[in-house]
Amino acid sequence: MDRARPYALGLFRIVTGLFFACHGAASLFGVLGGAKGGGTVEVGTWPGWYAAVIQLVAGGLVLLGLGTRSAAFLASGSMAYAYFKVHQPEGLFPLQNGGELSALFCWAFLLLVFTGPGALALDRLFGAGARGGADAAAREKKTGTREEQVTPVTA
């Protein structure tokens, strides 16, 4: 099970990002049923339009695993704002105030801030070269042996 952990985390990130991005797309473009009962949010309206932009952009970044921790932090904060500003005044608990989705998204994204993107993330692809030296140095310090880095040959 431990070997599958990065892949399970990556799948969690992908699904969470996809669902979040779909909320933004629905509100901005009227797709997937549109914003609350159909239609779109009016451009520039506070907080709906800004929330939808954050949902689409941050959700897409989390889905791809690109800038995952920063995007997840922004998404988590936006959902905390949504919960406390919109839902919590209606009742103490999420089940009472209709804020289950906001609360779950908030905590799911906060988890990704601390865990990172998991497997299958563009962060890993683009950051591999930058992290490779630091990772090798950490392994050398831990094991006392030096690993030679191999540079791929291109034609």
C-alpha cells in the first residue's frame, strides 16, 4: 500500500482539481448546468465572478499538478472565505448551512498544500532537474555513498 501512496495522492489531486475547475467553468461559461440554476455570473461581480475565476484557474493548476501547493493554498483560502462569509452565518454546522462542499474543498486543498502533488504531476516533471541535485546530496549524506548523475545524450 505504501508504494501506491503517491499515485493515490496524485489521483486525489486530479479529481479534486477537476471538480473545482468544473465549478468555475459552470459559473463563468454556463456549461455543465451553469451557475445556480443556469446561466453565468456577471463579469466583475464580487465575490461570485472572482471566486469562479479562482475555481477555474486554481482547479486547472491543481488538476495538472503545476504550482500545486500555491494553487491549493489559494483555493483553500477561497473556500474558507466562501464558507465563513456565505454559509456559516446561516447555521453553525455545514449540514445546517449548506456549506459541506465549501468545507470539503477547503480541507482537501489544505491537505494538498502540505502533502504536495503526489505522482503524475507536472511539478515533478519540471522540478525534477532542480531537485535532482538536492535529492542526491541528501541521499549521499544519509547513506554515505555518492551517486553519479547521468546526463542523457541527445542527438
